[in-house]
Amino acid sequence: MNFLPALHTEWMALWRTYRLLMVGVVLLLFGLLSPLLAKYTPELIKLMPGGEAISQVIPTPTIGDAVGQYVKNISQFGVILALLLTMGAVIQEKNRGTAAIMLVKPLPRTTFLLAKFVALALMFTLTIALAGAACYYYTWLLFGALDVSRWLALNGLLLLFVFVYVALTLFCSVVAKSQFAAGGLALFLLFTLGLLGAIPGLGDYLPGHLLTWGSELMMGGSTPAWPAVGVSLALMVVALVGAKLLFDRQEL
């Protein structure tokens, strides 16, 4: 099997180029800051001119505010990092000629692509786990304990949300002829899914609804969003299979 050596190569590339460290620091920072921002934003507003009056109409911060800050920060910056780190994953290696060298070992093209996706997925799994642990600890200190099983479910849904955009951007990196074109196409897909998600009824079936379900779970809600999970998994599979089929036809 060539997969494990290829995965090890991709993982070491993430480590040696400090991309793993960068993602870890960014997501850990927002994991730490989310409950702090929720707790102390009213106090910061009081320091502004006229802030005392504004602070009177701001509700007292709750554990829900901490969870909301965490979901917003990790989902937004997780997707941004997914786009930035994945858009050049294939196109850079094709342009530099390193893809051709690796594939004559021989390394199957399917394995080449899958190793890249799995390495990125492992990176986000590790870093979001660190961010989640940090946010849980500070939320416990400032607001009280969170339900552990629901917190794990929320972070699992956040991970799936990010994985969708890793897969879509990897597809764009295969399709495009430059890194910037891949990034532009990935942004287009991101905005398209966002616009479709704003349509009443349709949004319940798209990846963005995973975040809504996760937030509701933390607040005691029990309305599942399995259709959104199914569509998210289908988008990942379609993106990866499409990337493989197109990559098989490309000259390196």
C-alpha cells in the first residue's frame, strides 16, 4: 500500500512548512477568546464614550453567548484556513513538476489526492479539538460547565462543515490552472452555498445548517439535521471523485 507513506509525506509537509502550527495557533486563539469576548464585551463597551448607556440595553452574557462566539469564530476562520491551505495543494505541485515526480514512483493518482485530503482533515481534527478543549475550559470557568456529549457533537459538526470546504477546494485546485484561480473558484462555491442556504427550506439541507444544529444542541434543542449531514457527506464524495476523474485525464 502506498497510502500510508504518501500520508506521512503530506503530514510532514504540513509540519515542516509550519502550516500545522499556524492553523493550531489561530484556532486555539479563537477557542480561548470566544468565551472571554462573550463575558467581557459589555465591560469593554462601558469604556467607550457613551458606552455606559449602551451597556444598559445589552443583555447579561450567558453560556449561549460563549457557544455562539465559538461557533461563529471557528466556522469562519476554519473555512478561511481551509481555502488558503488547500487551494494550492495540487496546482502548485503540478506547476513545480513535483506531482509528476511523485506519480512515476508509481503512486496512484487516487492515493495522491486522498493523502492530501486525509492529511488536511487530520490537521483540522487536531486543531479544532485543541480549540474546543480551550473554549470548554474557559467557558466552564466563566459561565459554568457544558454538557460534554453535546459539546463533542457540536465540534463534530463543525469539523464536517470544514471538511466540506477542504474537499471542494481540493477539487478547485485540480480544475484550475493557477492557485489564485483555484481560490477564486472555491470562494465562488462558498458564496453560492451561502446564498442557497439563505433560501427558506433549502438551507435545512445544506452544510451551513450543521452549525445551527450544533448550536441548538448546546442549548438543549433536539431537532436533528440529518439531511444536512447527508448532503455534506455527498458534497465531499462528489468533490473528491470529481477531482480524481479530472486529475486522471490531465497531463503532468
